Amino acid sequence: MAKLDDCPLKHTASNLCFADGNPGARLMIIGEAPGRDEDRMGVPFVGADGQLLDKMIASIGLDRASVYLTNLLPWRPPGNRSPTDEETAMLLPWLFRHVQLAKPEFVLLLGGAAAKLVLGSHDGIMKLRGRWRDVDFGDGVPRPVLASLHPAYLLRSPAQKRLAFEDLLLLAKRLASVAIK
């Protein structure tokens, strides 16, 4: 990724924000794009939304050492704008390859952009969240995928935390029901 010079986002971002946590984790969490703090530090989910995510996963007995975190985009769009269709089309295969290499048992998608692209849907996050779907990330392995609300959205709309907690309970139940390999 560091050598992918064709992506315009690379040239406006401060740092590549590739991943954090345990690359061998059973659960891979995929967000949307790095924010200001993530761009500065080169680590996903380190800002206020990352602090909330840490609390969210702790509520079901997980921490950064037991999950693998990444984003749909590895570079922050300038001015925190939404990525263009061309940018997401260019970077989606890289995300799919990232999932193939990490080989998680489960994937949690945070936010509408990640959910729509990975699930191939035009529905909003409120329709996509809270339901398991199997997704083949191109390696012939259907992985259980759950979409939920992004912590950044929850900071702006705290009344929606209840829905995110319901999703986390679904996730915890699924993780517990499948024996650790």
C-alpha cells in the first residue's frame, strides 16, 4: 500500500493508516476512513471515536489486543470529505485482500460507507445494521459479517448507542457460540 502512488489520497494525507491490534484476531473491525488524529498518528481509531470504540468492545469483553482494526480507506481524504467513487473503487480490492490475508472468522463493519461497499448495497446503515450476512472477500471463504453504527456517528447521536449495543450483543453471542480454533 505504501507504494500505491496512483491513489490521490496518498498525496494529501500525512500518514498511511493501515491497521492496529492483533492481525491474527478472530474479529476484524473495518471503519470508514482515518480522521485527523488517525492521519497524524498513522493508527486507526485513536481519536474520540476510537476511545468510544474501545469502551464499546470492552463492554463485550474485548480489547485492541483481541481484535484487528482497519478502515475502508488507508488515507484520510482532504478536509475529511467523503471519498469519491473512483477512490473507493480503487481501494476496495486492497481492503478485500487485507481481509484475505488477515483471515478473520468474523468481520464487523462500522458505518454506512463501509457497510454499503462491502455488502454491495445502496441501503443506509440503519437498514444494514444488526443482521449477519456471509461475505466472500474473494478467497472462497464466506465470512459472517455484521454492520453497525460508527462510533463517530454515536458521538454526534448518543441516543443511537442503544442500537450499537444491540449489535455488540449479537456479535458477542456469535463469538461465544463458535468455539475458538
